Amino acid sequence: MSRAFSLSYDGHTYELPLVTGTENETAVDISKLRAEAGIITLDSGYANTGACTSSITFIDGERGKLVYRGYPIEVLAEHSNFIETAFLLIFGDLPTTDELAAFRSQLSQHQFIHEDMRHHLEGFPPNAPPMAILSAMINVLGCFEPDIIAADNENFMEHAARLMSKIRTIAAASYRKAIGKPMNYPHSDLRYTANFLHMLFSNPHEPYDTDSVIVDALDRLLILHADHEQNCSTSTVRMVGSAQANLYASVAAGVCALWGPLHGGANVAVIEMLSDLLESGQSLERFVEEVKKKESSVRLMGFGHRVYKNADPRAKIIKEASDRLLDKLGISDPLLDMAIRLEEVALRDPYFIERKLYPNVDYYSGIIMRAIGIPTDMFTVMFAIGRLPGWIAQWREVRTNPQARIDRPRQIYVGATNRTFVPIAERAD
């Protein structure tokens, strides 16, 4: 039995179809509302608007649930790895042994960037923002990959692997340039995450050991960031892709969206908050009291989430990885100690307990990256590397959908009307 939503307007009643997803989310289909009733909906920030149907990722914010292609994030974090999870997101199923081996082979084959791209890297000033370099170099990469093919082509695995493999090479090279050290070439014997750490931190003519605890922590971090439904950057990738822009251009646009401090900069804000607290010497109890005041501009960064009305399911996973990492490395860092103590103070306070304001993934991700030795200005780049499989999957879903149209939101105009043009000689100064 089909269901519909009744809308009464201007003496008429309109029956709008209801669409129910596989997780029982229900939406009102308003695609014909303007044609039939002459009105549109207004939803600033799209907080209550479904822009698409998708089979990639599901979030239940009320229950604190995150699922990739039907697999709970807890299961993937415990039993999978980043490359296997990336394959799942992009192609829809967990890979077989042969498929995973083929994907890894493609990643290894395409890990080098064209030598001419080094000239582009050298053209950036040493203090250039890493995200600006990343976005620009992804577009440059598209110029060196002229055989970009359709998203449903049987060779799409190769193209996904090209971008996934080269993005870490570009990111590592931009970091090495910023610190005045030579670029490290990829090492074919190392797996994806270990290879990236090698390109970041190894020095010429010196052995570099990739600690398994560090590799595991970073791998989990990438898994947890791999996709997150229709967030700002993902929606950007889909919108640009809807214009039939190629994968590189669409992902470059996603990087720019992620660069915004309200999106990808949350973990940076956590570290900056902790640094300010450490420098000021303010007691954590007093800081928490300031956060609770309605008139105060003081914010507790890394707590709560716009989507999750309960605990962020990724936070528990990344905290466990963080605890193992800090214990293994035996790190003594006042900033990390401050983060642990602030969490304890906040979670003892009824204000945060009643409002279900728990640490989110951004609170702990910055702690892990700082412990590994990744500088703050590279945090968002790490986010982009983790999110890339989701962007590729979302772009492919748009481009393989036969019903897809170019995205074209409407608006409600609130500007001036019927103004009379006055020649410049007659305009008052």
C-alpha cells in the first residue's frame, strides 16, 4: 500500500509521495511540488532535506550508529583495514582475496607521481597551506591522466587506485617541502598506511621502522573518516560530479570544502583550545564553568556533534586506539595530558551528561596525529586522505545513476524589486 503526505495550500490539497529507505528513514518527495503547487521548500543549510538517495553510508544520529554498505563501523574498525574498507565503499562489497590483491597491486603500480609534477610543487612558497597544495595538485594530476574514463567502466578500479595512491605521495611531498627536506619516494614493500608514514618521516640513507601500533592507529583513523553521509565536502563532490566534471576536478572541489574550519578543521580547533588552556594556566574546572554560561563565547571544542544526538560511535574506537598508542610510545606531552584531564572534568559534570555532550572523533584524532608527529597544519590533509574513498564512491554513484540530473537548488529571493535605473550623471554623491 503506497503512502502519501497531504499538503493543503491555497484551497488545494496535494498528495506528496513518501519514500522510505532500507533503515526505515522516511522522506517526503517534493520533486513535483513546484510544478503542481507553484511553491518550493526552504531549508537553510539543508538540515532536513535529502538531496539524494544513496546506498553507501547510513547514520542514525539518535542511536549513535554509523554503517558503511551495511557493515557497522565498529566491525570494520576491529576486523578490516583501510584499503579493504575503501574497496567496500567504492565498489559495494568486501573484496575477495584476488580482488584485494589486484587493488593493492594497482595502488603499488600508481604510487609515483609524474616527475614533472615536482616542478609544480616547487612553485609553491614554503608556507603555502597544505590543503591549497593538495587541491591544486589533484587538479594537476588530472592533467597527467588524460585517459579518464566513465565511472561504470570495467577499469574504474585502476582509476580509483591511481587517485588513492597518488594523494598520499602528494601530501607527503608537500609536508617535506614545508620542512625543507627532500621528497621521499614510495616504498613498494610497504602497505598503504606504512608507506605514507615512510614518505612523511624517513630520512635518506637511514632505516625507517614503521611501528605496528602507529600504523594500526593511523589506519583506524582513516577508516573512521572514510565516509560520513552527505556532509559539506561530500555534497560538494556530488554536486560538481553532477555537472559531469571528472573525478579529479570533483575531488579537488571536495578538498576545498573540507579546508573550511567549520568542517575539516575541528581537530585543529581542539589542539588550539588545549594549547590556549596550557598557556593560560586556567583551571579546567573554571574553563568548563565558562563553557556552560549562555552569554559566554567560550566553547569546548571536540564535544558533541551536529548529527549525533548521542555518543559519536567513532569516538570510542579512536580513543581506544589513542590509549594504546600513547601507552606504547610512552609519550610525555603536557598537551596530551591536558586533553585527558579535560575529558575527565567535562564528563563528571551533569551539564554535559544530561545534554549527551560526549567527545567526538575530532577530539581524539588530533591527539593521535600529534602523538605520531604529524603537525597541526597537516591534520586536515590527513582527513582528506581518509575521506577520499567516500568521495570516490559518492562521485561514482552520481555518475552511474541513469536518473541523475545536474544539481540546481532553488532559492527564495529577498532582494530589491522594480528599481528605476538612474544615469550616472544624475546619481547623488
